[in-house]
Amino acid sequence: MRLPGDALDAAEEFEALGDSAGAEVVGRFRHRRDTPDPRTFIGRGKVAELAEQVRDLEAGLVLVDQPLSAAQERNLEADLGCRVLDRTGLILDIFAQRARTFEGRLQVELAQLKHVASRLVRGWSHLERQRGGIGLRGPGEKQLEMDRRLISGRIKQIERRLVKVRRTREQGRKARRKRDLPVVSLVGYTNAGKSTLFNELTGSDRQVEDRLFATLDPSWRRVELEPGAAAVLSDTVGFISRLPHDLVAAFRSTLEEVTDADLLLHVIDAGAEEREHQIEQVESVLAELGAQDVPALRVYNKVDTCCLGAGRIEDDSGQVTGVRVSAATGDGVAELLPAIGERLGPERVRRRVHLRPEQGRLRSQLFRSGRVIEERCSEAGRLELEVELPVHELERLHVREGLPREEVAPA
């Protein structure tokens, strides 16, 4: 069941949310009004119409594509005779089903508790006996306060645990930085195909489903962009319009991975009718996280479902601004990897390196870090390698691997 919305595509997206949560949608109910009714959100007359539809369809749950107050939710449940769940509660339920990691489960529970805490007002009204007078004394207000204290205590406990988890996450970030590998984060609207693209680029088997919020927990993999150039690719949770504020706050530590990225791959469903709206929503969330200035490369995915062909998109100066791909078929992915390398922009240099026979370890490092164009042995028994590699990789070999600078010359 569905209540007031903005457009047909919004109704379809909300129905997809219901399906993602495991609900079987048996009907829709649309209503538009200028101001919400303070008691039932939709007004007394519309509640009667909806109640009749609920009885005819034998529905056990009504999903509302708007945020409801605690009072509105209770009043609707009483008038309709079934459970009522608003948009925020529905998305929280989906996240609770899909979270797999310890941190993810903590983040979802934190968001749920904050949502529940805001709806405890008069939750025990049938036990309110603190106003005084004969027959009006009892445990009601005490029970309400007890619930509030229990929830508050659990929220503080989860927040303390999340602080420890975030420290571990920060150590992971530092470890990735020590490897001198740039970090590329996949972002985009939910169900745009990020996880499919992640698997295609890295050879992983991350769970993929054709439903909203199929995956929530972040994942990292090394990806080879071209010979001598690699990056760490991270997959993140998808965004959606009107994402609940409590959820954004709870997942902030996870979403903040994008603020530390060197490049964002903004994955876009090329065949979506509301493509521009989805792009705006993603950019809005990125701005809220403070990642609006991180360089981004648009990846128009699912071109196999529309009339667009795979290929690069360049501006007037020849700089790549986007790539059209199909992660499902692999079309365009081969062009995406060098485009990522271009946007990361590592300056590459060609050098001739002279190594002694006992410097086999440095030789191995040169093969791993760059592209060896030529290798030969001199009359004096020394190895001469002509290599092409990023400037930062050359500096790393000088500083960390002990490559003498006098043994390196321009090719």
C-alpha cells in the first residue's frame, strides 16, 4: 500500500523499497493535499477510504512514503486496524536485514534506537497514573522514563563501541596510504550497479541483486589500472532520495570513506528515467558529507539496457569526464581503467636504471612498480633496465627500497 507521493516514478521507487524489504505490494493509495492532517496525515475522509481498501485487499501492513509523527502512526494503525510503517521505518528495516558486518549492525541499531526514542511520547499512556487522585496512581510515567533510560544507555554503549571500530577503520586507511596506492570510491544511487561494476573491475564475487540496498557493508580491493599503476577500489552503500537523517548520521563513518578518496566513480543508471534527479540526490549527499570537492568521474552504467553505446566522454580539452559501460556484459570496462588512471593523474617518467647482480630485489620491485621496456646485461655484468613508472613510485624506490639516485638516469 502507498500513500501520498510526488510522481509515478516516486511511487515505483517506493514500491521497490517495499519489495526489497520482503513485502508483497497488493495495492496503491494516492492522495495529495497542501498540508498534512495533524492527526492522521491524510485526513478523516481519506482514512475511511483507505480502511475500506485495506479490508478489501486483506492487507496486513500499510507503507507510507512520507515521514509520520508517532501520533500519526498510532492513529492510523487504530483507524486502519493494521500495522503502519513510514518511509524512515521501512528503510531502517531494510538496512537491519542487510547489514552483515559488526560495524554495520551497530550502525543500523543506533539509527533504529534513535528513531524509536523519538516515538516514546505517550507510548505507555494506558499506564499513566502519575497525575494524582483516587485510582490515578501507578507506574505509567516511571515505565516511560525507564524505557527512555534503557534506550539512552544502549545508544551510549553502541556509540562507545563504534568509536573503537572507527579507530580500527582509521588504521586501515593509514595502512592503505602507506602502500602509496590511490583510493577510488564507487558512489551512486542505490541499484545503479555499483557492486556489479566492482566485481567486474576487481574479479570479486560481492553479492549482487536487482533490488534496492542489496549491499550495505563497504569492501576494498586492489585493481590494476595499467602496467605499473594500481589503485584501491572501495564499494559503498547506495544513496536514495530523502535518505533518513538518522541513517546518514549512523553511517557517517562508513560514508566518510568517500571524503578520503582520491577519486570518486559516480555510477549512474544510464537507462533510468529519473537519471538527472538521481544524480542531484547523490551530489546532495556528497555535499552533506563534505565530499563535494573530491574529483569525480561519471560512469554511465547499464548501457546495454538503452540506446547508448559504450565509450569515453571527453570535454573540449580532451579530458575524460565520463565513461559509458555495461558492468553486466563488460562493454566499456576496458576503457574505464585507463580513464581512471588519467583522472588520478600520476605523472609518469622513463628512466634507465643500472643495477648490480646482488640487487635482484630492486629489480623485482621495478617490475612490480612500473613497465619494463627493455632489460639487458652490460659487459661489466650489470643489469640495465629501461622502465616507465609514476613519479611517486620512483620516489618510493629511492626512499624505502634504497635505490641509489646516482644509478638512475633519464632514458
